[in-house]
Amino acid sequence: MAATFILIASAFGQGMNNGIMSPPTNVRPPGLKNVGIEQNLNQPIPPDLMFQDDLGRSVRLGDLFGKRPIILNLVYYNCPMLCGEVLSGLENSLRMMSFDVGKEFDVITVSFDPTETPEMAAKKKGEFLRRYKRAGAEQGWHFLVGPKISVDALTKAAGFQYQYDEKTKQFAHAAAILILTPQGKIAQYYYGIEFPPKDLRLGLVEAGAGKIGNVVDPRAGKVQRDDPARASPGGGCDHAFYWNFYLRDDSSWTGTRL
């Protein structure tokens, strides 16, 4: 099992710079220097980016815009822990909502690992559609993969900052979902792995009306990183570590592994 670092960032305005809410690099754990989320509210997701769907068909991202508000989440399908938690948390919230995927809103799940395949997207889509169990969801929940040029442009536009660890062959990344307007502009960010259905529904309603939300303070967010020093004899990691970041009275950051 991969080790997980949980970054708990409890901060106020002093920690927010240009919409990014992350502790400075000098107090982050090794391997997480370039991991975070920049809130690019009211900015468009590039519509001309090309991806492939779960059937291997070419998909222009903008062709999925224009009808309904959209939940966008960035994962990778071979992720050993955190991406599955994000997807499970999202699916659980969707089941608790009266709104239906494919009717009131759509979901676009994109792998940020350019080596992943449509077959992997199909497997993940099948898993979550079986759990969601609502008619029409197959047409409204899109699972995509794409080349590095498209992935890089999408993650940059979304403000999703991650990095690859050559030693562990895994990605360090944060946990969040985005809500887009029907035209593909970023309306809101939701951090973590649990998304209250009432908040999610309100975000979709507001995005559907073209309303852009405010920069939010991610007081709790997960960041995954494998720790090879804790690898078990059979391979993989079976220990989780927790990091607490907070602001001192003098507005300086400090971090402690719990």
C-alpha cells in the first residue's frame, strides 16, 4: 500500500497568494515541493484539447461543454490510494443528490498520467457506473486519457500541480474537484475526499447560472506520496504519515509530521 501524506493547511489570508493555498516549499515534506492547487477561478478550460474516451474514440474537450455544469476531476487510474478515495467520495456524494449525472450536470474524469490507456479508463468507468446505478450516467460521466501535451495544458489551466517520483513510479498530487460552468469556465474548487452533497448541488446550480465562486481556504487536503523507506518486504508501503501545517502568530509557516 502506498504511504499517504495528509497536508492540513489551516490558514487565513496571509497564506493565500494569487489563489494558491499551500505552505511554502521550505516547510513541505521532501518530494512535495511542487504539489498543490492554484485556484484559477473564472478562467476557461481550453476547449480544443484532444483526449480519448473509454472506447478509444478521439474527444475534443470542448465538445463536452455547452449543455450543463460540469464536475471535473483529475486522477490517474493506476493510483494506489488517493485517487480512488477522491472518486469514491465523489460517487458517494452523487448518489446522495437528487440531481442525476447526464441530466442536470456532467462529470469529466481525466487521467493526468499520459501513459494510461482507454482500456484503463473503461475499467474505471465500469466500476463507478456499477456503483452509481442511475440511468443515463453512461452518457454523462466521461473517463478520458490523453497525450502529455493535452494533459499538461489541462492541468495548468486547472491549477493542478503534481510531480512524478522516479523512485516509486508514482505521482505526488493533491485531492480536489472542480466545478465548471456549461461553457467550461472554472467556477469553484472543492478540496479533500468528501464533498457534502448540499454544497455540491449548490455549486452546480450556481455554475449552471454562470456564477463564479470565491477563492476558498482548503483547511484539509490530502497529498499522496509513496515512501520507499517504509516499503514492506513484499513491495509497496504500508505506513501512513500525517503532516500538520499551520501559521504562527507572526504569520510564518511551520510544519510537523504527526
